[in-house]
Amino acid sequence: MKVVILAGGLGTRLAEETEVRPKPMVEIGGRPILWHIMKHYAHFGNKEFFIALGYRGEVIKRYFRDLADLNGSMSLSLKDGAIQRYDSHSEEWDVHLIDTGLNTMTGGRLKRLASWLRAGDGGTFMATYGDGLCDVDLSDLLAFHKAHGRLATVTAVRPPARYGGIEFDGDRVAQFTEKPQVGEGWINGGFFVLEPAVLDYIQDDDTYWEREPLERLAQDGQLMAYKHDAFWQCMDALRDKRLLNDLWDGGAAPWKVWTE
């Protein structure tokens, strides 16, 4: 299944790290958080990725080029520059690195991928942000989406009470709230399952996916919520990066659902 990762934002709240690289390239346990997200998806059999690039997209391009070129053993002829590769250990991923504009908003980045997402079977696809880790069972999430037959499913999570929230009508999203939730509040945790028709809800580059498109989908009864009350953590600030690194270094990273 096609997986979109929105990786083009400026990451201004993590400026200490993002002056020289995009937020998805900030490292957790010596690997970019983007790699961790992709390992999660690949564990559930989703290995075709569309990375929506913007701010310092060349850093992400260089990373994947080097990941493909430099893994495993090789022989190099200094005489003519010929390279022979042997036991490459690169991931079995198809990665499409798509420039979606420096100042494009999240909805606009999705819209710019429309021709890619509608190509081939043009069917259901997944999408998430390039700065959040979760231990959600993606196969169960997909089955939930298919069972309800709506255009979109969002993974709702319970974070610290500093975000706007979601209100429900059963499992259907009724509306979004602006005020931070306390106690039992749920928020948009990313990890979407979407039908191509959601792209028609996006107007242009200036559209935030989290605003008009999701709100209209909710109003039309086309947005379901998969409630995930286990681990989820967004890397918004240095304290979040430290937390994620501590979990990884301590061998207690809940999002590490893969074994290899």
C-alpha cells in the first residue's frame, strides 16, 4: 500500500535541531525519526513511500541516496571509478522523494501528490506526519477503515493536555475543538487511512489538512476515528527528543514493533 509521509515543514519549535536539517531527519538512537516511522509501516507490509519534501528536502534526498549506495560491502577501482556491490543491507523499500514546495501547507502537500496517489490502482493509501512515533497496529487500523467504508480514518490518541481535541459521535468524528483537552481528551495523532476522493476536499497549497479538509469530512460524516490509547509521542521540542532517545537507549521503545 502507498504511504505518504509529510516531511516538508520548517520545524520551528525544534529550531536547535532544524537550522541545518528538516525535523524528520532529527535522530533517535542514531537514526532519523523518519527511518523509525518507515520501519513501523514496513513491518506491516507497507513498503512504498511518498515523502512530501519542502524545507531542506535535499538532506532527505541525500540520506536515501547514501542509504542505497553505502550499505553492505563494495569494491572500488580507483583507476576507473568502477564500483561493485555485494551484500547490500538496504531496506526493501520503494521511496519516492517529491518536492512539494517550501511554503506549502500540509493539505497542499497531499494535493501535490494527487497524480502519484491516483496512478496505478489509485486505491486506499495511508498518510502520516514525519515527526510522530506510535505503536498502533496498522493492519488493524486498515481493517477498521475498510469495515466502515468512509473516505477517511484518523488515529485518535491521548497525549499530554496541550493540544486541541476531537469530539465523537460513536466512532464517527463529530467536530474538532480548539481548546486543549484535559484528562480524557483525544487528539489527531496522524496515521491516517484515506481514499483518493479526500484529495478533492483540498483547495490549494495554502490549505492545512487539519483544518478545512478534515472539518468538512467530519461534517459530511466521512471521517472515522480509530481510538489508540497506547503509545504515541510527537517530537515537537527538545524534551520530546530526549524522551524518545531515552526510551530507545533503554531498550524500551514501544514503537519498535519490528524485530530485525
